[in-house]
Amino acid sequence: MKIIQPTLLLNEETCHRNIQNMVDKAKKHNCILRPHFKTHQSAEIGQWFRQQGVTKCAVSSLGMAIYFTNAGWKDITVAFPLNVLESDKVNELAKKITLNICIESLETAEILSHFIQHSVNIFIKVDAGYHRTGINTDDFQQIEAILQKINDNPLLNFKGFLQHAGHTYQAKGKLEVDQIHQSTSAKMIALKERFISEYPNLIISNGDTPTCSLSEHFEHIEEMRPGNFVFYDVMQAEIGSCSYEEIAVAMACPVVAKHPERNEIIIYGGAVHLSKERVTNKDGITIYGLVAEPHTSGWGKPIEGLYVKKLSQEHGTIHAPDAFIEKVKIGDILYILPIHSCLTANLIGQYSTLKGKEIGMYRFGF
Amino acid sequence: MKIIQPTLLLNEETCHRNIQNMVDKAKKHNCILRPHFKTHQSAEIGQWFRQQGVTKCAVSSLGMAIYFTNAGWKDITVAFPLNVLESDKVNELAKKITLNICIESLETAEILSHFIQHSVNIFIKVDAGYHRTGINTDDFQQIEAILQKINDNPLLNFKGFLQHAGHTYQAKGKLEVDQIHQSTSAKMIALKERFISEYPNLIISNGDTPTCSLSEHFEHIEEMRPGNFVFYDVMQAEIGSCSYEEIAVAMACPVVAKHPERNEIIIYGGAVHLSKERVTNKDGITIYGLVAEPHTSGWGKPIEGLYVKKLSQEHGTIHAPDAFIEKVKIGDILYILPIHSCLTANLIGQYSTLKGKEIGMYRFGF
């Protein structure tokens, strides 16, 4: 395959291994694996999960749920607070598949109960510490009000409590991730204990790649919902969720200019290819990507001393030591490991495998 | 038009006025206006420029140049360091239109000279202070080496010097923008004086929305190349390039959750809709967008005290005062003014006018 412009490369082998590892982990802990497909957004990559026996998935929008329904998925959770304006999509999906949706307010429950025409499963979205969305796990009053609303309508089936511990993204290493997991788990266990006698079939659904990758404590959890692990990225490697060798995507970018006087290389590859997601590295520098060693097929581990220091719309500015700049030529390809693979994949809209095969994905609004 | 999901609204009237204002400004200063189409990336919006007499444009990639060539544009500058790997596209375009490309190294000039099959105009990209790309304006030795290479090949025509003063994006107000412009202008004037006797037809091409919006000194400049002004955005309003009323795009986003206890509203509208571009506001807070007043048709100025404080993939977290949260309902639409309209438009890939008409745009890789 000849690369001539920013191209999102997918190492199929690494990706399959990441899937296999998470399937094994879920099995080991007796959890349902319901991978979040918002990372890859691809029917074909979804198929790779199916080959490993996965039959349930999560998505982040009703549009994406329709895409995966059309790709044959029959049990989908929209892991996002229900957007009541998309009632037609909810009914269309609920008619066709086992649709699980997330509710976190009585207001939403009332609107849903009003428009729903087919049976749908409801997760109550709870907040066990991340403080983005969800009802506080100890706000029994609000939870009971929603349960009442659900029980009043035979088309609404209470499925359980769903939480996302997104604050693990601020952690470093297994110990810190485990500490957060321990704190959220205590809250989820208390919640479960409070409602299990009344709802013996309720499940706890937990998702986030750091916890699912690093922790070994899932006794109280029926369902795991990680997403990013399918590709991983620099952010996950910095957290410690994966090694750099486990990152399954890289953006191949042509070198278009060199500025040795300020240790900079300019690549064709900017914010519209990589996204402006950033992390602070161990030296306190804000970086927008790392540069991986080129291999005969694909790429290897990050090259010491190189990083993406700035992104404009189409330009990427790479910091590189003298010795590297001296060797690099205009037209060479650099392999950029993305900070956040979900956003990078979403921007590019397709993958190229190392064998040059193109893999498509869901496009919002099209 | 019923909005049910994140929708990029375009106020046609404001957009037409922004175009008209820049056309008038270029005329007043006797400059060619070569608007940068990387902001809107739309054949239809390009047509609005044509209606105002604009016949030249700039783009940021060869793919985008092909898109606008297909839309009838016959004089296009690719305002990005030439990507030598896309030689086929260069030849395809050079055969069909007046193609202007940017060179900033002898290495690139040599490769270009080797593969070029049709006549092409060359701008030497110079650096007058931004330090992203370009040869230092006083590096006459390198400039002369490139000119020699251009002169050696009859298919290569030296057109002039091109610079982008992207450091005006760090300025606040007309005075600071003018100071930067004065400093870059001094360098461009010295460069012109050095080469004008040998190349009497050379032109100076300058682009950046703050300078073109605010400055009144373009005596030494033959061509203006601003892009963002077509829509403007929060970043430009913060610099002072425009008023908030001149921002021509807003993302309409449904409210999906409310958390009054922490003054937060959650919208369906995240990093995949708005981009993770951010600015620091006057209170030192990092913001990812502002919330505009809803009008009967469209939106008005920003609502005091509200801002986008955080973005996940699909979630936007709005900071809002108590009084606002009390009134807002699940399913209401909030109008988000984007920080950087170029990145937001690129993510969504289409516009909806206030009359509900859909306007398409170039899609990278498709």
C-alpha cells in the first residue's frame, strides 16, 4: 500500500488480540462483555467481536444504534442520557431489537413513558463519583420515583444500574485505578443491596477501559462495558491500561517541511486528522501525539524524544532531536500514535489495514 | 425545521454580510481577495463568494483543491507546504486550472521540478514571525537557491512570497494585532525590495483573519487570504476580529440532563461535534464554547454566565447559573457558539440554514 496522505492504519493482529484479551477477562470474572462501539464505530470490526462470541454492544447515540442494528446487532445499549427528541428512533429500534436506554431523571422517564410504543429496557444511570451524568447512588428518593414511573408502564422494563467511572482517566497506574474502582464499587454494592430484593434480576453495568483493563475485582458487576481497549491509545498507555505495543491504530502522515533550527518537523496531519485531544507527559509537556518507529509492515514503539507539540487544522508540528531531523526526508511517512483513538477514528471515518484493506464506519448525520 | 440532534446551523444573512465586508475591505485596499476555503469547505458557500465577484481561492489540501476545481474554480492556491507524495494530484490540477503551490525548501523544489508535467505557479512560503512553516524572510541564500531551481524549469513560474501571521491568534484587540502586522510587514517589505527588480511581477500574499479584519495597512500587500471570517467564532470574538453578532454558525444541541447541585447542564453535543478546541476566557477559565440566546429564528448574543466547561465524545457539560437551570427543560435546544468554526464545520460535514436547507461540504478521503 502506498500512503500519500494522512491515513489511519489499523493493525488487525493487535486489534484482534485486544478483543481476545477483554473477552477472556470478562469470562474469567463471569461478566457479560458489552463492548462500547463508539471507539471503532465500524460494522466490520463489530464482526470481529461477534467471531469471539460477543452478542451485545453499547453505542453512544441512537443513530449509531441504527447503524449497528442494520449490521445485525440485536441487543444494544445506548450508553448516553436518552435524547427525548429522537423518539422516532427509539420506537424504530425498540420494535426491531432488544434496546436498552439510560434514564437519569424523572422528567425524561415521563416523556419516554408518554411516547414509547414498544418494549424497551431501562438502565438508571447513576453517578458513583465521576460527576458527569447520573443520579447520586444514594439518592434513593429520585431512583424510586423513576422506578415507579417505569413500573407504571408495561413497555418499560427496569434492567439495572449503569455507571461510568470516567475519573479513572485521571489516574496513573493500577493502584490508582483500583482505588477509584474500590470507591465506586462500594457505592454500587450499597445500591444493589438496597434494591436487589425488590428487583432480583437487576444488573450492574460498569464501563471504562482503565478499570476493565487493570482491575481484577468484578464480583458485584454483571456487565462490563469498556470501549477504547479495542485500539487503546497514548492516553491509555500513559494511564497504564495498556503497553504501547497494544495500540492498534496509528496515523501515517507525510513529512512536508523541516525546521532543524527549532527542532521541528511539519507533517501533513493536523487537528482535522488527529483531534486536539492532548495529555501532559511525564516532563510536564503538553503533547498531541507520539511518533512510533517505522517497521517493515506497520509501526513499533514510540521513538524517544519525539512528540507532536502543536496542531493546526492540517499541520502537525513534531518536536524531534537533531539526529532524527538530519535523517528524515521530505515525503517520508511518520507514524503518529493518537492521544485519543476514539476522536481520531471519528475524524477520519475509515481505517486502512496493514494489508491495505479499507474498513468503513458509521458517519454521523449521513 | 425540527432539530432533534446536534445540528450545525448557518445564518446565511450573517455569512453573506461577512463575505461582503471582506470583499469591500479588499477593494478599498486594492488587494486581490483570495479567501481561504478551508473554513467552510463548501461548493455552495464558495458560490456566494463568486456572486460577489471573487474568482480566486485558497485551500489547505490537494484533495480540497480537486473538490473546488470540480465546483468550477479555476485559480486555486494550496496554502500548505507541498506534499510531494501527491504528485498525481498536482499534475491533474495543473493541467486543468491555474494552480498555485507553496514551497519552502530546496528539497521540495527539486522533487517538484522532477515530477511536474504542466505549468504551475510557485509561492515561496516565508516565515515573518509565526514560526510554524516557511523560510526566514532574511534567508536570501535559501530563497535564491529555490528561485534558481524554479528558473531552471519552464513549467515552474515564480509567483511571489506567501506568509501567514498565525501569531495574531494570540493577540487581543486591534492594537496588538496591528503591532504584529507591523512587525511582519516590515519583513515582507524588506523581502519585496530585495527581489522586486529581478521579479517585477512578484506579489505578496498575506492571510489571517485577525489582520484582515482589523488592520487598515495593506499598502505592500497584493493579495489577502483570510478564511475564518466567513463564519467567525468565539476565538475571533475574543481576539476582537468580530463582534459576537457576526458569528454565522452555531451548533444546536438538545439538553439531555440537568445537575443543578453543581450548576451543570448536559447537552447532546461533544468533542465529535464541536472539537476540543478551547480558549481561556477573561476570568481565566478554559471554555469549549459559549451558549447564545435563542431567537425566533436562529440565535443572538452569548448568555452571560454560561459556557461549555467540558467535552467528552458526545457529551457537552454547560456551566449555568441557578436561574437558567431552573427554566431549562429536558429536550430544549441550546445554541452553542463554537470556539473554532473551521474544526466544528469539518466535524459535522454539513450545514443547515435557518430555513432548514442542507448545504454539503468536502469530505476528506471520500
